[in-house]
Amino acid sequence: MNQKMIFHICGQMLLIEAVLLLLPLITALIYGESCALSILTAMLIAVGVGTLMTVLIKPKETVIYSREGFVITALTWLLWSLVGALPFVISGEIPSYVDAFFETVSGFTTTGASILTNVEEMSNGLLFWRSFTHWVGGMGILVMVMAVLPMTTDRSIHIMRAEMPGPIVGKLVPRVRQTAKILYIIYIGLTLFEIIMLLFGGMNLFEACVHAFGTAGTGGFGIRSDSIASYSPYIQWVMTAFMAVFAVNFNIYYLMLMRRFRAVVSSEELWTYIAIVLISVAAIAVNIRPLYESIGETVRYAAFQVMTVISTSGFATTDFNLWPQFSKSLLFLLMFIGGCAGSTAGGLKISRVVMLFKSGRRELKKMLHPRSVTAIRLEGKSIEDSTLSSVGVYFAFYIAIQFAVFLMISFEPYDFETKITSVAACFNNVGPGLGAVGPAGNYAGYTAFSKILLSLSMLFGRLEIYPIIFLLSPSMWLKKR
């Protein structure tokens, strides 16, 4: 393990976080808010610590291997969350550091779970930072850095693989930095387009930016306690559409730019995603029809809630805790499925669900025909058994960790529905669950211990387990390459 290289790069990452804090600082200064001093203090701390790590630690070898890639990714996300929480604590707007850490992790991991009971009381500068963490974490902290700064070698693909969601991560073009640039050009372009559409709906620039950040990163932080409920139907439909857009594999948009429409149309993952969304919206709309006055209103509520859950965005236009049990159960299942691989959405991912289903079907066929040989294909390509095996192992970890966290928070004085959906919503980066942590509730009532566990769950889910396991493994740090 090249420890000097790891800490050197993490120091550089803290310096970049300090630069990003300029945006909420400028926002606070524009609105004449006292939190500007708190943000500036956090910036200086990030610059001080980052400079010490960068200047004092000089690695002899700068090549990044897979082990370093996983650890750099996990450590960067943890450090950014620890420093990113400082403006909330220093300003006193979130006095508890554990609460501020929970809120910041929820932001960077695009979870949207909150401990705030009255969002309107927060300053605009910190509301901007809170939602901006969604946008930064959506595509990935280190992917953003690779798009802007040249990494030491092209082995930085190991960082991208550790950070990008989904079972298979490759390059769109030969060089990693070019791939990162393409992804971020698409990401910025779609975000700007959404901001323009929200401005047309009557939002001011601050509101449009904050909600576009939350939609693009599929995070869910807003500036009102009722989330999106008090905004117009136009705004709700725009955000529904963009939640759907950002939950699609970004490779699809690259293929569209390259005019490779046949590859887009033949995407099995895309069609599976569309089918799940349409069937879920139709089923829930039929189930909740008696609760609303018109069919249009019913479809709007059903479509928004389905998209906010399957894209793991966390916004809400109504309290779906009040919906029939069937609709709540279906939304709970969608939390686990999540969006497409290579998107900003969380969850298990559509591609993994498809591979698990096909693997199960193949095993059943083998029981009847032991000598049969059946290849599993996805996106027109044959999937290797090693990939299928890794998906199965990931799924085992995925279930086991959520069960473990659920048992550890089971002493909390909440009902079963609240606790089980809290874990599922945090691990899958959804945000709101059911019961006390539903759209009308929050996570403020949990103890500090449970908030730390749920924060780790968010990191496990966003980084897809392995980087956090390697970070916490003593043998990984002691083992030589």
C-alpha cells in the first residue's frame, strides 16, 4: 500500500473542497449573511490541513493501483464530509457535530436524509452548500477532479471504478481524463437545462440552482419543509422528468451525442428501467385514485413519488405515508432497485437486478437440464461468469450489511417500519423512508450512535461497499503490494 501517495492525493482533495466552498461563501455575501465567516473559517481549515498533507507528504511512487484507488476514494469522501460539516457547526445552525456530519454525508452521498426540523430557518449560504454537496457527489468527487486536473497516470481508472456506481465501469474513450470530461460536460449541460426550465416555472435563480443540484445529483435537499409540495404542477412535472433523466446511464447520452441510436434503442437496461417506472406509476395511480380529485392529479403524484424513489432523489410532493399499504410496499421495493448503473442514482442498480434474475433463471434451467450450457447476455454482450459471481458476492454483502445496521439500531424507540426503512433509505441513498422518517418526518430523533451508523450506511451505499471495507481493514494498510 502506497500510503504516502494516498495521503498526498487526499491533501489535494481538501484543497479542492476549499475552492468549492467559495460558491456558498459568495452566496452568503450576496445575501449579507453572517454564516459567511463560518464558511470562510471552514475554507481556511481545509486549506491548512490540505496544504500540510500535500507539502509534508511527498510520495516517491505516484502510480495508482486498485488497492490505492479504493482507499483514496473512501478516505476522500470521509474527509470531505468531516470538513464539509464545519460551516454548519461553526455557524451554530446545526450545533451538534454528529448532526452536521450526518447532514453533510447525506448531501455528498446524494441521500437527502435530514435531521433538520425547520429548513426555512437556515441561511441561504448554507442551504446552497447543503444542496451543492448533492451536485458534487452525484457524478463523484474524484471523477470531477479527474475532469479538471490531470492525474499521475492512466491507472486512475481504478479511482473511477471505485467511485462510479454500477457493476461494470469502463472508459467511453481511450483516456480516463477524457471520459471524466465527457461525463461532466453532459452532467453540467443537463443541470443548466433544468435550471432554465425551473426559471420558466417561476423559481428565482437561487431556488432553481438549489433544486437543480438536488435533482441532478438525485439527492433531494430543498429549501422548504414540505419539499416540493407547495410548488406548481409545472415545477413538479419538470423535476419528475429530470429525475428520470439523471437516473439513466450516462453512457446512453454519450451514445446519443455520437448518433449511435441503434445502441441506445437496443439497451436492455434502459428498457427494463422504463418498464419498471411505467408499471409502477400505473399500479400506484390505480391504487391511490380514490384519494385525489382528478386523474391528472393522481398520475402526477404517482409519477413524482415513483421517480423520486427509484432515482433515489428523496423529494416529495405528498406524504406517501398516508397512501394504501400496496403503494407504500411498492415504493419500498423500488428503494432497493434504484436507477441504472453509471447514473447518479443509488440502490442496487437495474443492471445488477437483471443479471441476478438471469442467473437465477439459468440455475433453474440447469436443475432440469444439467448438461445445458446457457450464456447470459446483457446489452448484446455475453457476461463472463466472473462478473456474475462478483454481482452475487456484492448482493450478499449488500443484504448482510443492511441487516447488521438494522440490528444495531433496533434498540431505538421506533416501530419496525421506521427502523427497517431508515436503513434501506440511507443505504440505498433514497433519503425519506416510512413511518417517523417519512416525507413529513426526519432523522432528528435518532441517537448519535445510530446517526453515525446511518451515515456509514450512506457511504457504504454510495461507494458500493468495497472502498469502505478496504478503508476499515487493518490488513489492507499493512499489506505490501
